[in-house]
Amino acid sequence: MAKEFTYRGKTIDDIKKMSLTEFALLVPSRERRRIKRGFTPGEQRFLAHLKKDKKEYRTHCRDVPVLPDMIGKTIKVYSGKEFIPVIITAEMIGHRLGEYVMTRKKISHSAPGIGATRSSASLSVR
């Protein structure tokens, strides 16, 4: 049997039953402060949409902490160019949504072209 996931000694079922203020005591200090100071109106609207029974959501709110209500849902987070789907799992609790969507592409350089170095400058193009 697989080991049941716990977050700071609490099971997922226990965490889902907690209020937001009780949950804030479990997360790291930066997220705790974020929850205690409240959410912006746009973030409150996003969290209200999460409470509905839909499975997919689109958002620009990259700095919202992952809350227990989000587990099992697919949230499309804006990367600056497109919405990238993120499936929220229990291990993501306490992190922010933007951590799972990269804003920059990984660069992979190919071979240098003709004229890129001194030795290749004298080669003919043909």
C-alpha cells in the first residue's frame, strides 16, 4: 500500500476540513503573511470561481498560494504568452501557482554559422 501524503503531520482530508486561518498556521511564513493580509479583488474572484464545480480554470494570478481547495483541479496559468495547464496535486500545497509555469523558454543553441568565427570567415558560401 502506498504511503499516505501528509503535510506537516496532517493528512489531506484534515487539511481540507480546516478554515483558511487554521491552514495559514501550517504554511511557511511568506505564504502565511500573504493569506493573513488578504487577497486582491481579482484573486478573490478567482478563488470564488474555484469553489464552483468546474474542473478547469484560467487565471493571470500567478502569485496565489496553492490552497487545499485546489487539489485535483486543472488550472491554466498565464505564462506571459499562453495559458499552461497545471494539475494541482497535494505536494504543491504552500507553493505559488507561478512556480509551476515558466515564463522563459529554454534556449538550445545550434552549431555556429558561416562567418561566426575567424576561421570560418574565409570559407566560401557555396
